[in-house]
Amino acid sequence: MRFWKTMMGVAALAAAPACASMGSNQKQSPEAQRVDTAQQKSAQAMQQSLEAQKHATDLEKQAQDAHQNVVEKQKELAQAQAQAHELRQQARNAQQDAAKLTQQAQQITAQSQQKALSAQQAEAQAAKRQQQTVTGKLTAVSGQELVIYQGNKRMTLQVSPKTSISLDGQQAKLNDIPEGAEVRASFTPGLALPQATRIDATSPNSQQNEQQGGQQNQQQNDQGGAQYP
């Protein structure tokens, strides 16, 4: 502001002699007129210079404001980029942690499945080693139990829903087996009663048919041998 006041004062002083000379003497010599004209031009040039400098100062201030705005925006951009970089790093770390956890879970699952399979195989092998077989005649069925006589030896077996049962080669239920049927049972010894795993029964009628068929075949063979000594 002080600069502008000084420059305006100078312009006023430059214009003052011309104004004074014009007011004091109506008629001037050519030399005086040239001086006045030069002073007027100088004053006009000074005024134009002042206006140009003021405009330049305004533009400079605008440029400084724009530069400051750019600096602030660049700072905000740098902060946003740093934050984005940090978030990307956190995301990568989270993905790596998730991959590790997934791999660990898969390993644990595989180990658990292997242990379960080994336990099932061991259980099956143990049951197979313990499994026994009995053959005899069915004398009674009570609920989920059946009584088999093998000669003079009596044995009671426990039947479960997992027990495989067949009668004359067809799938059947325990109550379908008649008394006197020939039974071949596979069982696993239990704490109370042996547990039947498979029961194959042949009904008495089927046994008689097989015996009669066998006798007929034997007679035919005998007759054929007699015809061709």
C-alpha cells in the first residue's frame, strides 16, 4: 500500500506543473507547450504504469493463491495415497493370514479324516477278527433275539437293524424265519449277548425239497449205472 501511495504521489507531482501552467498563462511559447505536452504524456505513462503494476500485483496474488491451493491439494493427495497404500498392505496381510488359516484348516481336516478312517479300519479289522460263525436250528424268536441249537448247545443271538437277514436266498425279517429252519449266523461276541451281523436261514420245506431232489438224482444215477455196467 505504501508503494502505491508513493507512486500515485509521484504521478500527481508530474501532472501538477502542466496543470499550473495551463491555468496561469493562456498563451505559451512553443517551447513551453512542448514541455507541457511531454509532462502530460509522462503523467499518462506513469498512470498506465501504475495500473499495469497493480494488475500485475493482482495476478501475482492470484497465482500465489492458486499455488497454495495446489500445494494443499497435493498434500491431501499424498495423504490419500499413503492411506490407500496402508490399506492395500493391510488387505494383503489379511489375505495372507486367511490363506494360512485355510491351509491349516485343510491340514487339520485331512488329519482328522485320516484318523477317523484309520479308526474305522482298525474297528472293522478288530470286529472281523472277533467275528465267529454258528450253524444250527432255529428254535425260538423273541423280539430282537433268536435261539439256535447246535446239537445240544444252545445259543442266543442279539439282532440289530444293521443285521443282514435272508431266508432261502431272499432278503427277509427276523420274524419271517420259521422254527426248525437251518440257520447259519455270523456274530461278534458282546458283553451281554453275541451280536448277530449276518443270518442266512433255510426253511424246512426248502430243506425237504433239496433232500428229495438229491435222492431223485441219486436214483437216476444208480439206474444209469445199472444199464451200462
